[in-house]
Amino acid sequence: MPLKQWEVGRELRRRIKKTFDAQRIEIPFPHVSVYFGEASAPFAVRQAGGPGVESVLA
């Protein structure tokens, strides 16, 4: 059946998400922040749920 793959794909992702949520598994998404000029001073970053270690991004 044409286009059935979309329904199957959605159901697969729904089941994966449901299982991950039940197991409290989080997958971070990759991202990049770009700052220009002096108005973008470094700032402290903490990892959610991790140890209280801080790092400074420049």
C-alpha cells in the first residue's frame, strides 16, 4: 500500500518515545550557539541532573 510507510514510521517513533519516557531516557539534540562582539560575554553552564560542575563557554 502506498504511503503506508508514513503511518508505520510514526507508530515506530511513538513506541520508541513511550518506551524511552518510561525508562527516563533523554536524548539531547545537537545545537550550536554563535555569539559575536563584546555583548556576548561567556556564561556558566550546568548540566541538568548531572554533577554540579560548571564550565564556561566562550
